[in-house]
Amino acid sequence: MSIKTTVLTLALLSASAMVAAAPYSAQTRTQYLSDCTQIFEQIPALAASSKEYCSCTLNQLEKRLTEKEFTEGGDAMAKTPASALAQKFNRASDEATEVCQKEVLKL
């Protein structure tokens, strides 16, 4: 699963209602932020906060998942949703979404 699909998963979680990991590579960060803001700018209620929200979710994911877990987690969700990696990815996504909804979107 691509980073764009991972971002879409986060977008869908946001539209509905800790590992000390290292920062992700510049390439991964740039791709995530680009894909995320592009998706969120298409959602009128979120467009104004898209950059701040996407930065927040990325920072939260970096705290919870290694870069490898992040990039492979979406595939695990699609292929083996009961796997430990898929469950960890889903939990981290939910937690990142929850934090950023409160901090950025004030939901």
C-alpha cells in the first residue's frame, strides 16, 4: 500500500468520528505531507487546517511507529488485518487521528 493510501486511511478515520521512533526520512515525510494535504484540501471542513493537521498526524505517527512499520503497515492492514503489525498500525493511526482532531481541528 502506498503512502497515499495510508493517508487516505487516516483521512477516512478523521472524517468519522508508544514507541520512541526516529523521525522518518525526508522522502517519506515529504511524500506523506504532500499526499495528506492534497487529500484534506478537498474536504471543505478541513481544508484550512490541512497543513497543520497533516504535520500533526505525521509527528504523532513518528512517535508510535518506526518508518518501516509506517510504510509497511498499510499493506498489512489490507492483506492481513489480524496481524500484529496491522493492529499496531491501526492503533497508531487511531491515536494520531484522535490527538490531532483535538489539537488542530478542536473536535
